[in-house]
Amino acid sequence: MHTYYIKQGEAWNVRVKQAAWLTQKILGAAIQGRLYTRDRLIRWGSITTPVCALCEEADEDHEHLFFECKYSATIWGKLLQWAGISRVVKGWTEEISWATSFASGRRSSATLYRLMLTCAVYHIWQERNWRIFRNQKRLVEDMEEEKE
């Protein structure tokens, strides 16, 4: 739950819809490929640097950010491993295709996969924005400590 939605109250008093709204918006935009990644911002003339803020090795676009980027691929790979899903990390299009085929329905494993994907997208997008707008960096190891 993002602290913005707690609004200085107890976490248990926050309605689920209120806490999940931002996450739903980010995931929805990610699935539709409509997040404001650097390649889009350059086309609009908003920025001049195309380099990914997470890995600083390649130009940032939607496919790179989810999960071609070393940083995001490491996070997603660790989550897959934690869930007992033994396969290589795929790119965004392949992940969505895999999710459609193997993680639909009400099975607990399907629900877990969808929750993990949602969390990964949210935290990767949040980390990217923190690096750009707050000049703050967290290592993958730092994010692992947060989950404990």
C-alpha cells in the first residue's frame, strides 16, 4: 500500500479501492503500452535523454523497461523464482501472453502470478520515477529487504 493513500491515518482504515486505484492505473497503462516512457517523452519534445534510468545501458521504451532492462529483469526473475516458477524472464509482450494462457482463472497460482506482476510493474515504475524525479536510487537488494 502506498503511503500517499494512508493520509496520516491507520493503514487498516484505508479502503481497498482507495489504496489500489493508483496501482490499477499504472498496470492498466502498462498493459496498454501507454506509460510515459522516455521514448514517448522524447517524441513529444519533453526530454532529450533516452537512456533508461534503471540500468543506464540502453534506451528506455516500454519493452525495455518491462523486462529487458537488467534491473527490472532481476526483480522479475527473483519474484518468479520465489513463486516456484522455473522459466526464463520474458519480455513484456511474452509475459502478457504467458499470463493470458497460464495465469487466468481463480487458481491460487494464477492469482499469485497476477499479484506478482502487478507488484513488479508498480515497483519498477516507482523506482524509475524516483530515480528521475527524486534523484534517489535503490538497489535490487534494497527492495528485497523491504519485502521482509
